[in-house]
Amino acid sequence: MASLNDKVIVTCALDGVLTKREQCPYIPYSPVELAEEARRAYEAGAAVVHIHARDPETGEQSWSKDIYRQIRDEVRKRSPIIVNFSTGGFNMGVEGDDEKRSRLEYVHEVGPEMAALNMGSMNYAKYSEKRKGFVFDFVFPNPFSDILMAAEAMKRGGSKPELECFDVGHIHNAQPLLAMGALKPPLQYSFVMGVLGGVAPTAENLAHMARQVGPTDTWEVIGISRVQWPLLMAALVLGGNVRVGLEDNFYLDTQGKEMAKGNGPLVEKAVRMARDAGREPMTPDEARRALSIPQVW
């Protein structure tokens, strides 16, 4: 449980990869747009930004190290916020390991302070009650061989892995990686809740997942869509960190009626909730100390 003097790391996921401007006109695409959103998130109280690179014109996911480098450089011009690059999906739609490794070049060449490491495979779907059918439905593959490949890119780039866990078993997948030296403690876990195919998004499940991590490790909750706000409050009470942003949820209310006009208002709400719970948001430098950044390998 959190004490009233505990501080909290607020992360903002700026864009995602499945989100498009047709759904939300405030999704940033270009490096400059992403950097401006990172600045707004920082000014609102975020210490970390999580970013997926996109083609600046089409918004499609990009693995270009040049685009990732531009994003890093543009963010650094505007704020001291911690940059966390996604690696999600690097192994999808490719022919073999060489192509997978080429997609990961941006991690070890650009060297973000953090990088997301997906910790297990799962069904990944969205169901529409109105349509009585699936909006999308695919398998998200993350075998240990691919996890190790991404972890190696992070090690070469000096990046702190952010372990994204969509279910309880994913948490324990860290153990063999620790034994192999692919991960180093203390670890940072992210519990992704609200994706069909993963753990059910309840406060009880969040508490159970929080109990699985080591005493020196840190964790945050990533609530997808309308469950974000109640899960965020549960995490604040339990002593965890929190993530908001347009990648995860467009709305400032649980009914999905008030769309946020950018990432800043989502961070502002998260900060208000944290302070209501007696917890002050960390600065980027405070978050670096809490997360053991720079990563020691």
C-alpha cells in the first residue's frame, strides 16, 4: 500500500500503433509532433514518454532508425523527459531472424533510456458488443527466442527494459532471463490490463500481479480504454506507478464521451488523481533514480 508521502512515476504513451487520426485527430505522427506532445506531457507532470515511430505522412508503424533518432533528438530539444521506445510487433510479418534483428537496429543504435520488452505470447483481440463480433483478432507472438533478441538489442543500446506483462504468467517469464543475464535487477514491470486475451482488468487482479514482483522492483499499470481510470486509482492506492496517453485511451471520462485534446489533458487528470491520493508526481530525474537509469548491465 502507498503512503501519503510516496511519489509516483507518470508515464504518457503518446501514439501507439493501432490508433489513427480517423479515430482521434490528436494522434501525433511526425517526430516534431511527437516531441511537442512529449513536451506537453512533461509540462503536465509526466516523467516518461512511451513512443512508437510512424511514417510522418501515413501514420503507419515505422522501424526506421533515422525516424527514431529524429524523435529522440526532437524530444531532447524540448524537455528532459525520459524516452521509452516500443519494440512491440518487431517480429510480426517478417521472414526470419535477420529481418527481426534489422528492425531492432534503432534500439541499440539510437539508445533510448528505456525500451519496452513484451514478455509473452497471447491472443490479442477487441470485441464489439454492438456488432457481436471482433473488431480485430490476432495472435501476438513473443516466444523466448524473440524476447531474448529484443533484450540483447536493449543491452547493446544501454536501455532499461520495461517488461510489458499482459497476464500473470508473463511476470514469471523474467526468471530465466535473469538467470541467463539477459535482464538485470531491479526490474520495471508494466501490467497491461483491458486487452481481450489478457488478464481481466480488475483491482483484485492488479493487486495479485503487484504481489508477484520483487521488493526492489517497480511496477506500473497500463489500463486500456475505459478501464484506465479505475485501474489508475487502484494502482495509486497500491503503491504502483501509472501510465496514460492516447495510445491507451482517448477519453477523460469512463463513459467515452469527453475526448482528450491531446496527451497533456490525460496527464493532467492522472496528476490530479495522484495528488488526491496523497502522491506527488516524480520529476524525470527522480524517476531516473527510482528506475535505476542509466541501466547497469
